[in-house]
Amino acid sequence: MPKTSGAQRGSGVQAVVFALDTLEYIAQHQGSVGVTELARAFETTKSRMHRHLQTLMTAGYLVRDPQTERYRVSARLVALGQAVSDGFEFAQAARDVMRQLRDKLGNAVVLSQTEDEGVRIVSLMPSRSSVEIAVKPGSVLAFHASAQGKVSLAFGDPSLSQRVLAGELPMDTAYTIGDATRLRAEIDLARRRGWATAPNESMIGLNALAAPVFDALGHYTGAIAIVDSIQFISENPTVAQVQEVTGAAAQISTNLGYREAAAKPRTVGGAT
């Protein structure tokens, strides 16, 4: 959480920044927060924090429970967030980044989001190749047999990975991971590296390299991936491929309001 000196908090732009940081902190907790906790988190006094909270209440962005004296975001703030979300969709935030990634690497680029039964392709930027190898928008890929699915299991809701690991893992090809222990290891590896592949696992000859995208509150929102023949995206992708895909994921995350560097790979070479 950003730290702002007491003098700065009371003046101009810094006061606005502090108010926004306070709103973000409360929203991330998805519940009510007390003055003492907030003062401790921002390393300020309770009286100073109380003044800021009163200002946010007057503006209509916070409400205070008279019984517990704790604060939570208001319906007005939720409605504002929804309005912004409706006008700035995931695909819109990613469109230019997808085009730049396609132009740099030459592969088809896809954007996906998590659904109950798998990951749905929501946007495609076709490659410039005369032979098109990609995944159709609207397609749903299995969690355990796709790079995008592994990323969802690694960075999404923990209950999702628990459900998938406890269920059946159908063999789409001879290379599909049908064992829960192996899949768990793949999920852990994707979480450490910040990216995942799935060579020959959904279709023989096809591979994808995917990285996670995060929203303004740091929650996993989807994945960006390059898709191509195993000839062009090998089981051990190149350093350039990993850097470009994870960099694209970070840029989309920034476009969505994520404030820290997102999804930087810890290993940019091969799969080991």
C-alpha cells in the first residue's frame, strides 16, 4: 500500500491519491473495514484517517455501519465501477496490445476468460501467415489441456483448481495430462514462471504460450496467448516469445488499472 506523509495527505493531488488508495484498500477487502485497521495500514493517525473517510462518505462513495462503526464501499461506487467496466471491456483494453504482439512475433494471438466448464476464447488477432492456425472465438478449451486453462488454474480462484484436480481429466490426445499429480505440478510451474504452454495436449501439432492478465484490484481476469504450430511455438518457447507474451499481459493489466508489474516470468527460457 502506498505511503504518503501527513503533510502531503492534507493537500492537493496527494490528498486525492490518498483518498483513492483508501477506496482501493476497502474494495479489495470485499467487506467492512474499521478506522483502526485503516490507520495502521496507511501508517497515519485515526483522527486523520477519520477525516478522509468522512469526505468519502459525503461524496457518496463509502457508507458507515452505525452498529459496528466500520466502512464499506457504497452502491454508488459499485455502479460507477460497473459503468466504467461496461465502457472499457477486456477485449477493448487488449486490442492494440494483441495487434502489436501479432506484428512482433507473427503468430495468431487470442484472448480468453474463465467460465465454469473451461476457458472461452473472446477475441482473436489472426496471424499474417498464408496458412492460418488458430482457435475460433467462442471456442471453449479444457482447463487441463490448454495453456490458457493452466494459467487460469494457476492464477484464478483456488476453488477452481481444486475442482478440476478432483474431477475427470479426459485425454484429448496422447499428450494430454490425465493425471492429477502431473497437472498439479504443471499448475505450480505456471504459477512460478508466470506463463504456461500445452504442446500437442489439445490437438496434435498445436501449441500455445499463455500469460495471465489482472484487473485493477489484482484479481485474475483472463489470459493472452500466442497460438501456432508446434514448429513455431515449441515445447520450450524462446526467450523472445516468453518476454513478448508476458510483456503483453502486463500491458493489458496496466490498461485495466493494475498498478504493479503483472505476470513477469521468473524463467524466460525453456520449460525447466
